[in-house]
Amino acid sequence: MRALVVAHGEAGPIRFADVDEPVPSAGEALVEIRHIGLNFGELNYVHQWPAGAVHGHDAAGVVVRAASDGSGPPEGTRVAVGMAPHAWAERVAVSPASLGTVPEGVDLADGAALGIAGVTALRVLRKRSLLARNVLVTGASGGVGHFAVQLAALAGARVTALVGSPDRAAGLRELGAGEVLTDLADNKDRFDLVLDTVGGPLVAQAWRSLAEGGTIHLVGHSSGQETTFPAGALFGFGEPRGIATYGDMTPTSGELTDLLGLMAAGRLSAPVGLRGNWKDVDDAVRALFARKVHGKVVLDVT
């Protein structure tokens, strides 16, 4: 079968290859993949995976063989695959812990957009009550950012979205952002929670705008730059503030189910900024790296 595998060097980050058919264990379902969701991180840091390995974590498809131990969804179920290994192939063996059933009325392709981006946003925003709180989402035009703006607004937060340029602000107010900024220097609010996908100098800027008892959650570092705090910036009185890292790859089935339920109810939309065919994956990767995509890249497997 065909799959997208890791390619190191100038030919990377991924390439098509013929690979062996997966052999599910008793606790795995065999899923025929219809759509894959690309993420900046797994493509930008491809050196962390061995060359030739089937790549990717997010996808959506149909169960063609249920897990033989009786766990998980039955044959014929439409499923979203989230944070699962080796997902960018025509067929994959997946633990039910990484599957969410896609309800009727929800586009299967939208399920492929959830995975890393949607689950990351949901897990961070569940760390504390957000009702009437001030929340800052940096890199808000990306996949995680689009989900975070919507989910924070649903939870009753006052949401500020930070983007890199005015052309990347489109649609964020409609998703629930009360303010959309291109420069944090223009901000006068103090934030109770910051969900940061950018890293670099922006983290130090966000720290200056953090309220007492507030937390910055680091979920990405797309800037590729270092963070330097001025002398004394990390000292202060009042309720302690904090910076939290994020690297949670635990089972995602519960969060996928919750997110898909919000989609079915019309309360959450998938931020698909580029939809195409996986045969054109090289063009999609270039567009993603060039920051030309607002939201997620979803490709149809044919």
C-alpha cells in the first residue's frame, strides 16, 4: 500500500513509498484512511523520527476491521484518528484509545483536522475555569489557535487573539475573539491564561501582561527563536504566576469525542485552511511552511 514516510535531507520532510500492510493486534482496529491532517511540528521536526517510517498522527477514515478483542468501534464506523503513530497511509492499525466516532452531519474530513490541534487546545483550556477570565491565544491563525479561540469563547472567556500580520486576522472575531492584535505592545489587559504556540521573545512579552495567579502554557515554538527574560522579570509579589510546558501524548479518544460532539451541535468549526489531494502533499507542505495557510491542512487520500 501507499504511505507518506519520513525523508531526511533535501528530499524531505516526507515522500511517498510502498509499505507493508499493517497487521492489527487484538486491541487494534484496522482503519481505511480517507483524509490526513498535516501539522507544522511533525513536519518541521522530522529529524526526530527514523527515515522511512510511516509518518503523521492525525487522520480520518472508516473502520474496515474491528479490534478482535471487542474493544473500540465496530466495522463501518466513521472515525477520527488523533495523535496516533503512522497515520499517513492508506490503511492503519489503531488503538481505540486514539479514535473518536464521527457523528452524522459532521464531515469526515473535518475529523482529520482535530487530532493534535484540537486536543491540545482543549487540554490546555481545561486547566482552569475560564468564565469571565482574560485569555490570550498567540499564533491564533494556526490550527491550535483557531480551536483555542473558539473553545475559550465557548467557556465564557474574554479572548484576545494575537497574529503575525493583519492579513492573518480574518475570521477570528467571528470565531469568538473580542480583540485581535498584531503587536502585544498594543495590549492593555492582564491575562489569566496565555496559550502560546509561537515561543521566542513573545513569551517574555506575554509574561509582562500576565495577571497575578496567571499561567503561560507553552504548546509550540514556531518562531524558532530563544526566549530571554530581562533581569528581575521573573521576580514579583502577589499570587504566583507560572509557565507550564506541554507534551501530553496520552490517549485522545475522550477529547476527540467531546470535540466531535461540539461540531455535531454546530458550536465548533474545523479550521481547514487548505484542502487538497495527498498527491499534492509537497505543495501543501511548502504552503504550510510559508505561513500561507490559515488553520489546518487536510488532504484527501486517493
